[in-house]
Amino acid sequence: MLKNLINNETPLVICDIGASSVDPTAFIDELIKNVDCFLYGFEPNEEEFIKLNSTDKKKYFNYAVGNGQIETLNICSAPGMTSILEPDFEYLKLFHGFSDWAKVTKKVKVQTKKLDDVNFDKKIDFLKIDVQGYEHEVIKNGNKTIKDCLVVQIETSPIPLYKNEKSFAHVCLQLENLGFQLHSFNQINTRCFKPVILQNNIYSGLNHLFQLDCVFVKKLNLFDKFDLEQLKKIGLILFYSFGSYDLVDYVVSKISKLEKNEVIFEFRNLMKNIKINKRY
């Protein structure tokens, strides 16, 4: 695999904002399984936080990343919907299940901390943000940290699910202004309007875009400014987390030129044995 061709000299540093285990993150797990990584995780919901285990490779914090002020954490029946923002029932009630899942069962005052005020020991390479509509505040107060990242994976909604949630376009523009561009959708979540049920499954959707897991990478014209270690790390993230083999080829070709070796040809031989499926 790719790790046999290119090896990062320093740990690939992941920052997971909204680290609750309620939503699986295979794209992070696969990276950690194959690459030397270190993970910082943030989870404000204490009931979810205690399920996370810090190790010598993972360090978790029980607070919310946000604007640095005291905010109210709305804990919902479905833990994955817990947010500093209140669910927008006028919209959510149009879909199966959310009248129950989005019920706020408890409100807890929490002290938030700006991402740029977190004293990280290591520079972040790969940032994941899943904070249920509060993404714009995390980005707004984390510009300095985020602009140094290589890849950002973020959950957004084309139509806001929460009151005062910023639009998908707004969040995209925030990241574009920090030097990123939308590369792919890691997951496209569709839902059916009630009372329609598709395939006898309330989780199945037809066409309506409900939530999007978006992958942003640094703008391609910035790749020539990356050093060798940055190129290796972005290649490893794109390979193991997102299967973006064509863009990895582009990255490995730059690594090959810098190292004056034939690793690009070895990579292309490797790809002959990997089955590639069109995503969408």
C-alpha cells in the first residue's frame, strides 16, 4: 500500500471536533490504522465524552470549540443531534423520525474555547468538524489554525437543520477564503419527505439533499509551495481516508520530482491492483 512507498517523518496530526462515537468515522479509523498519526478530540457532551479513551496517540478534551463565550448545549434525544444551536422543528418535522430525535432533553451551560486559543503541541494536518450547525463559529474563531491544515472534512446542510445555522454556501466561502476548495463529498445523506418511505426504510432518501460530508483540500495552485512532508501527509490522507487516487497520483508525482526517484511509477503499478469505483 501507499505507506510502503511514502512514509511521513513526523506523526500526521488529526483534530476531531465533535468526537462522539455515536457517528462512525471510518475515514479517520482507516488513516490511523495505516499511518503514524496523533489525534486531538473535542466532545462537550459529558455522557459521550466518557466513552472516549485517551491514549499515547489520542488526547480528548471535554469542552466545546466555539466563540470563547459561555453557551447553552442543547442535549437531544439522539446524541448525534446535540448542538449549541436549537433544532429547527419547522423544517425537521417534514422528515421521518426527527420529531423524536431532535427533542431537547436537557440544557447545559458550557464554556466554549476558540480553536485559535487551544494550545496544541503539534500543528494540525487534518481537521474534521461535526458540530451540528455550529461549524461557522468554529471556523470564524479558528482561522489561524485552519489555514495551516492540509485537509478539512466538515458536515454541512444545504438547508439548515438548526436555528441560526449558517448556509452551506457561507461555510464553503469561509473555507475558500482560508485557501481551500471543495474536493469531494465523503457522504451524501438524502431523506424523503413524509409520508413517503423509500425501500421500507425511513433513513433512505430519494433526491432531497439533507446533509453533506464535504472534503476540502488546499487549492491546487498552493501545492507547489508544500514541502516534502506536507505532500506526503496530504497524499496519505487522500489515499486512506477518501480514496482520491487520481489526486494522490498528482501529489505523488510532485513527491517523485522532489526526491528525484521513480516512486510515481511504483504508485501507478500499485494502482493496477486496486479496484476503483465511481462514487457519484
